[in-house]
Amino acid sequence: MDNGYFGKLRAASAKRDSLLCIGLDPEPRVIGAGVNTAVEFCRNVIDMTSDLACCYKPNSAFWEQYGPGGWEGLATVRGFVPPDVPVLLDCKRADVPNTMAAYASAVFDAMHFDAATVHAYHGADSIAVFADHTARGVYVVCHTSNRGRADLQHLQCGQQPLFMAVAELAMRCDRTGNVGLVMGATAPQEIALVRERFPKQPFLLPEIGRQGGEVEATVRAAFTGDPASCLIAVAGAIIYADDPGTAALSWRNRIRAATEQAEPKSA
């Protein structure tokens, strides 16, 4: 839907010439204790980077750790983001459909996020509950960056690995063009495999920077020419930099240079 989340993402990307998504994941051991500290920390990051980021991605766990006040703090931070920039809640929800309906209502109706991440283990009817919010974006976790991913994600499912079956499942749920995939950036070979099978699907690509993902390899594997095809998420390397604005500019430019050097896959 051009008037939904992905349309908003593409417009923000074009305005800022950016594929950079900034994670808003405050760690008390780094910034100091207290939700108010986290809120002000993230407000400063947003103020210094909102002309460079085409999306922000708070991970709910980093706010839930503060207790009830964490959700209030998260709502406050969400309000600091300029209205033309989408905000994606990285919450990785998964459950049976009626519970997913409550999760979706919390994320989209109560908290007003533009998109969210979900897991696929419960199947198509579970994913569909989120995807039925057609003005919102849904990223299904497909292949992750942690070493333990092989425990399940690389098991054979028929003639293909399980992560490819998850991608197929997610695409079956994509009735209105609002479903994408989470592909961890430390595994560019798997990103390329999924991109070859699904040339039009948007990818969210976390784990760039401190987690070890490499921008150039990730862009080569994922970018199709569509800004939504290659949303690069960077968190700690920007938000904990001495100057988040300068760090964000460097990452934005590095990603842009990588897209210029890549040969876009046909979208």
C-alpha cells in the first residue's frame, strides 16, 4: 500500500536520500539508570539524526526492562520522531490468533507504531492478524544473526532450509503488500538466497555495526533499487557515539555509496 507504512518509508527515504534505520535501544549500564534518562538520551539522538534516518526502530525489550514506566517512556520517545518518519517497534510477537490480535491492537492502536516485527512459528493465521492491519508494516523474522540460528533455521524442511519455508509462509500472508522479512546482516549468503527467490519483498536488515554485519555485503545481497528492499538498521554504533549526528551521517553515506556500487536486483 503506497499510503501505508511502506509508502511512508519510501517517502522518508527519498526525502533524506537514506536507507538508514536507527535503533533506539537504551542500555542502563551505558547511559545510567532510570527511564527518564533513557527518554532524554533517545530524544537527543532523534534531534541529532532525524534529517538522516528514514526510520527509527526501538526494541521493546530495552523499554520493558524499566517496568511499567518503560512503556510510558517508549510512548514519549515515539512522539519525538518527526511525523513523516515511520517508527518500527521491534517486538517479535508470536502467539495464537486471538492473542496476536491483542498484541496488534497494543502496537498499532494504543502505541501508534507504523510497523512491527513478528515470529512465524504459530503459522499463517497468526501472521495474518498483524498483516490485516493493512496500513501498517509487518516484518516476519526469517533468518537471524546469532550463532544459534542453525539450531532450527537451517533444518531441512522438504527440499529447502526452514528459513526459506518461513519466507514462503510470510509471502503467502502478504495480501496487500505490507509484509517484509527480517534478515540478519551477518549472513549475506542467506540474504542473497532469499532475495533471489523473493525479488520484490522488503527486507529489514539488523545487526550492522557493533554486531558485526557488513554494509557493503548486505547491500549487494539485498538491494533491488526499491528503498524498502534494503532497510539497514544500526543502533549502538550511532546512539553511543560521541556525536550521534556525525555517526549517522557517516553510516547514511556509507550505505548510499554501497547502493551506488551494487548491481540492483530486478524489483
